[in-house]
Amino acid sequence: MVTLAEVARHAGVSASTVSYVLSGKRSISGATRQRVEESIRVLGYHPNAGARALAGGRSNIIALMVPLRTELYVPVMMEIAVAVATAARAHGYDVLLLTGEEGPAAVRRVTGSGLADAVILMDVELDDGRLPPLRASGRPSVLIGLPADTTGLTCVDLDFTATGALCVDHLAELGHREIALIGEAPGVYERRTGFAERTLGGLRSRAAERGLRLLHRPCEGGYDALAATLGRVFDERPDTTAFVVQNEAAVEPLLALLRRRGRAVPEDVSVIAVCPEQVAVQASVRLTSVAVPAREMGRRAVEHLVAKIDGAGPDEVVLLPPELTVRASTGPAPARVREARSGEA
Amino acid sequence: MVTLAEVARHAGVSASTVSYVLSGKRSISGATRQRVEESIRVLGYHPNAGARALAGGRSNIIALMVPLRTELYVPVMMEIAVAVATAARAHGYDVLLLTGEEGPAAVRRVTGSGLADAVILMDVELDDGRLPPLRASGRPSVLIGLPADTTGLTCVDLDFTATGALCVDHLAELGHREIALIGEAPGVYERRTGFAERTLGGLRSRAAERGLRLLHRPCEGGYDALAATLGRVFDERPDTTAFVVQNEAAVEPLLALLRRRGRAVPEDVSVIAVCPEQVAVQASVRLTSVAVPAREMGRRAVEHLVAKIDGAGPDEVVLLPPELTVRASTGPAPARVREARSGEA
DNA sequence: GCGGGGCGTCGAAGCGCTTCGACGGGTTCA
DNA sequence: TGAACCCGTCGAAGCGCTTCGACGCCCCGC
């Protein structure tokens, strides 16, 4: 391995000069700079990361902690992870991939050892066990998701409450009165992962305001699970005319099963998905959806984090406003229901 | 931050003793060891990663390079990545997440700077630009995938050639004579990503051996793309009775479109998927499939890599044998075709 | 023409750890 | 009973970098 000292010798300057050329923290004459840069190029020099971290007190590494349960909402996670990695590189940081497996201990380890300068937490639960060690570490951090207590934290997330409300508004305007939420797997709610509850909350309160009935059914992914769920929904609320789906693995099964039951989308039943754009576009019916802006979330998280590392970032909760894109899966509530409704009026 | 020296003072021993307690590289008396461990616990000591890397000459970090085009075969990638991270931790390594964006330069950077002790490359192309810098670096590495020239390299992958053959065997035994491969997006073939070609190769040669006709159609994911592709397949080969799909984003569309065309699976048309187990099980028809053993691949890659870091690992190409699981999507070729076939004989 | 101030460069002191050689004391074997 | 040895411990030397203070030198102003 080529060292700073060798570069210095090759360029006929001192080691510190090379260091200053690299960091730009002191002014260097053009001639010297060029000579040094040339030597670096010729020798193929790469600064040693360990030495740099030791001397400089920072590793230029951001830890990204992805959820333990990888079977859940995988595409979003992957998209965020890649967006984080890409954005981080653009700011000169590398990304360390931590799985949820180690939990709080991993946070302690990477912050305590100085391996990571900062941490991004994904899949944050309302009362997340990783937060105490994170707070204690004093390291800059950004959460993707929203815990119950956000004091002193920076969080980036889609505004899921507004998302829920937006879905209700759209459906209400189309004349729907009875809607059902096909949610994430029950485990997601049990773990009290914020986003699922917030969507539900948004749906519930807006539905109450506008006089719609809402049924909520968590659901595992896959056909069999959804078939059972769907059966119970229609048994309990036969007049359900619209679905909000927040579960990637349930989107396609829902469409297929509705078809199988002879319910046309959007003529008989409307469907809104809360999912990444791509899922909505590639589905068998182009879905009206609220996009989960995964890339944007990853990018923003990194930007806030870098600002905090540099000492400039305020603690702040950033809720991205949801955008509903109307595609082919939502339409006016079917006449029968609309008649019943006007009959009531 | 607590340092080694502070632990040493607290325990009343020298710094080197603490170091040896930590590494176990020299024998330490039980009493001393306990005293040191107690001090470590009490003070909440975590060895500084940078210092360790600098002094020890190794970072205990493995770089994992995921593909640039994240839209492709995402679930497999994520599964592998998580498996790698988990397995790596079990061996005391952390994982640095690199995206393909930087390409060869990233390999140079992380190996040259000593940031990573070793590298795992995913999504390897036949003539992969990342291999020259990787070879030049002299760092241990494992590829997930197979380049054209594997001299001096360790590779782990599913045996896709055997996978193709296995699919043909299964279909041939069921009496199918005309089969079609719905492949990955054309881009995947253009980039000459090994696995896609190898599956095709396996299918082709076994089909030739057993006298089956094979049609190959790369295909973008999603409904519209697949609808077009499928139309062309049936135009060109109306007697096609079986499909092999190697494209996660095409699985569900294929099933839906076949249904829409009035072709029942498996009565009229058989379908075999090459995909992760979960995709096959959760599809609208439980799919006969050859599983892509993502977790296994990630795990194996790490194990080989760790062996190489420790100087024990031979260069080796590990091709995992494919396993075909028969589920509900394959059955005997329809009678019309079987008759035609016996007429020929 | 001389003093003051930048500017550009250097030397040295660490950062926190690993590891090598050394050393004292207790065994062990002839 | 001494030499040879091993075990447990220590001190010191570095790993390759950053950064601080110091030091010339040149340019400027008076």
C-alpha cells in the first residue's frame, strides 16, 4: 500500500503538505498542489481509512439499520437503502449495512467504536428499543419513520396521516360510503410500527368527519391469506365499494380475487394503493395510488444527517406531503349504493 | 469515549494485557482476565474501530456491491444482502453497502484505502469491469454470479445451466413439446449477466437433446410489456404449452394474462418459475418452481470469504444444485398436443 | 528601506490500538 | 540443584494520518 509519506517523498514535500492538499484546510500554492496531485495519481495513492478515522476522529461512514423482518415491504426498503447509499456517496460517506437482528446492541457497537459517524434507522417502532442507546451515543441520527416521542430527534417520513385522509377524500368525492383498509400483516401493528397506525388514524378520523364507514383488516401477504380476509370483509360489510391497500404483497392478490368474485375494478369496486410508484404502475390494473417516495426519503435522510454531522442541522420532523395519483382503479361508487345513499338522504 | 488505556488503568494492568484479553492471542490468567472484563463492562468500553484497523491491518469490514439497476430482481438482491450482513456479523464482520454506481472505482477505493478487508460482488456480468481492479487489489473476494473467466476467483451461484435442463426435463416428462422462456428484461442480456444466459443455455441444449422446441423472449416487467410479448409468442408458436419464467416482475402478469386469454394453468398451459421460494408460493397459482436460494447464496459467499481472509480458502466455483418443486402450475401437456405428438411417432 | 503580515510549508505530537521482545518467577527435567 | 523452559505480564514501537504551532519568505505600506 502506498502511504502519504511516500507520496510526500515522491512530490518532494512534507507529509503535512500532502495532507493539506487532500483536505484543502490550508492554502497550498498551485505549483505544489499540482505536483502532489500528480504524485498521487502516479503512485495510485488511496488514503488509509483506518488511519484517517483515527487521526481525524471521524470515519466518514453512516450506519443504516434496516428492519429485522426482511420479508416485509421489501421493495420500499431496498429502494430506500440504495437511495441512502447513493446520496451518502455524493457527500463522501460510505454506508454500513446493519440488520435489525442485533437491535440496540448494534447501535451501541457502531457508535461506541467510532465505526459510524452517524446513524439512520429504518422501520422505526413507536417505542423503539434502539432509541435509548442512540440518544445516549450523542451521534447524529435520522429516523425514517416516526416514534411516539420525537423530542430531540430528526425524522423523515411520508405523512401517513395525511395519506389516509387523502384516500378518504378521494373516495368520498366519488360517492363511496363503505371502505375497507387492507393493511400490513398483524405483526406490523403489534410491533406498533408507526406508519401503519398513522395511516389507519388518518383514514379513521377523516372517515368519521365525512360520515364514511371504515373497516380495518390487517393481512399477511399472499393469496390464501387475502382470500380469507376478503371473504370476511364482504360477509361483514357486503356494501363495501372501495379498498385502500397498504401492503405490497396484497395488491395483486386483491385485484385477482376481486376479479374472481366477479367484482370489476373500478366499476364495482375502487382500489387505492399506498405503495411505491412502480408497484402501482405495474399492477394488472393501473392503480390509483399514494406513492411512498422511497428514494426521496432516503435522499432527504442523508441530507439532514450530513447537515447534522457538520453541526448545522436542527432537530426536525419532516413529513413529506402525500400525493394521490388517479389511475384506472378508482371510479364513482356503483349506482346501487349511490341510490341507497340518496334514499337515505 | 473510553479507551484501552483507561480500561487498563481501571483494572490495574497494562494496555497490552487488555489487548490480549480482547484478542486472546496470548494466555492470560483467569483472575486478570476477569478483572479486565469487569472493567470493560463497567466502563462500557468499545474498541475504537479506526485504531484497530490501523494497528491491526484489517478493518473487519466486508464490502458488498449490489447492482446499479435496482429495479431488477429486487427481492432476491435484498434477501442476499440481508443474508450476507447476518452471516458476516456471525463471523465478526460488518458489511459496507456499495451500489454499482461507482463501479470499478468503488472497488479500487475500498480495497485501496483498506476500508474493506474483502469484497463480495453481486450481479456479475460475463466480462465485468470490476474484476480487473479486484484482481489487482489482491483482496479476498467472492462473486455471487459467474463471469466468463473464473480463473483465480471464488464464485457462488445457483447452477442455472442445470436449472434450465431441469425445467426441460420436467416439462418433457409431462409431454410438452413446445416451450417458451419468458426471460429477464433485454437489458439483462445485453449486459451479459451470466445467469440469464446460462439458464437459456441449459434450456436450449436439453431441449435440443430431447427434441423440444424452445422460444426465448426477454421481457420487461409489468402487464403491458408482457401482454405484447405473450401475444407474439402465441402468434409465432400457437402450440406452446409450457412457459419457463425467469423474471419476478413477469410472474403474476403471466398468470393473469393466460387466465384472460382463457388458458387454464395447468390444464392448458404449464408454468415453471425460476424465482425465490416466497414468490412461487404467494403467486395466484402455487407455482412449480426452481428456487433461487438467496439466503443460502449469501451465507455461503460469506463463509468462503471468511475462509479466504483467514488464508484457508481455495479458489473455487460453487454451483448450488437446483431443486425443482412441483406445485400446482405444471401438468401433462393437453391432449390435442399429445395426440399430434403420437401421430408424429 | 525596513517592519509587519500573510501565505505556504514543515516538523512533531498525537489519535488508540496491536504486537514484538523482554523479563520475572514458577516448573520441570536431568 | 541448576539449566532450560513456559507462563503471564509489561513497555515501547509503530500503524498512517491530521493538525497545531512555528518558521521562512515575499509583498506591501510608509
